[in-house]
Amino acid sequence: MTTPARRSRATEAFYGRRRGKTMKAPQAAALSALLPALKLDLSSPPPQPLARLWPAPVDEIRLEIGFGGGEHLLHRAAGASRTGFIGVEPFVNSMAKMLGQLEIAGLDNIRVYDDDATRVLDWLPDASIDRIDLLYPDPWPKKKHWKRRFVSRANLDRFARVLKPGGRFGFASDIDTYVNWTLAQIAAHPEFEWTARTSRDWREPWADWPGTRYEAKAIREGRTPCYLEFVRASRASAAG
């Protein structure tokens, strides 16, 4: 999947490209028609409760950062009509592709944002999200670029603030160094615990996993995906 645009707390500098080749006419039309209506308005405070973002009642709220072509986001939304989804994707072509498919599917439980995911995280209320997914983010493989990886202490702090106690953070990658980096970042964070108990827990995808085009490409090229899941501990247990 494409990398979410990101800005560091220190520099507010974006990383990653925003636009690719010319979009197909239907995708451009979907972008023009749907994005203004579905985009989060971060200039106003979030509604209280946050579930008011969606026209129908929702029982839980999930955030997907960098949804790429939207395969996972659309699949999950289609199978969970009482879950509200927020999808963040700054790459214009990917947003247009997802919105084109969303229009065909007729789903009304997705809201989107087409810029930096940290802005959404900083806008969201405390303990308002049930799950965050970060699937196949850009690994920034050169050591000098590791500071650009989205999994960082600053962003894990953001995750911990917006996730409910017991909420989950799902991370998938086919890049060993990024998997190890993520595990190290989690191990150093007091408010997250890795849920794995056996090797199957990170080698097999989550239930009802639809797969993605990026994942299929990685497997064709001989890379093995890892599926990591972490739980947001309560502050009392984290302190203990």
C-alpha cells in the first residue's frame, strides 16, 4: 500500500509523493463528487460522540492509515455495517481509486482524510478508536531515513491516546527490518503489548483478511508478510 504522508513533530515536513499518473475519468469524477462530502473537517472540533460522523449508528470505530487502493478498507466496511471507518490516504490516485469503488459499493460507513495522518490522530478525542491498522507502510529501508518511518515513539504516543483501553493496533509488513523496528518500538512503549503467543500469530493474517495487491506482489517476489497485533493496555496495567 502507499505510504501515508507524514510530518515530524519537529519539522512538520512531509515525506512521500502525493500524485501519480493521470487518473481515469470515473476515478477523477468520484474524487470530485465524494471527497468533499466524506472528508473529515479538522478545522472544527470532532463531534461528541465521535460516532456522529456517520449517518447510521455505529458500535465501534476503526482507523486505517495509508489504505492504498482501499482493498482492505472496503472489504472491512462492507462486512461491518455497524462499524465506522476512517481511512487516511494522501496519495491522490489511491484516494480516487478507493472512492470510485466506494461509489459502486454504496457504503455509508467510511469517512476519509487526504493529508497527514498525524493531523487526524491529533484531532481525534481521547480513547475514541477501537482499532488502528497500518498495513504495508513505506519501510524507508536506508538507515538515514529510518526516522521517517511512521511507527515511532511520537506516533505510538498518539495511538495510545486515541485508542480505547483494550483497543488494537494492527501492523503488516513484508520487510524484516521494519517488522523488527516495530517490535522494538513497541517493547520500549509502556502502553502497548504484543498479543502473539505462537509463531502462527504473526505468520497468518487476521480473520477475514482480504489480501491486498501489494501483499500479492510481495509474495510473488519471495517476501514473507508478517502480521503483528498489539493491544493498548490500561494505564493501570501499563504502569504495573
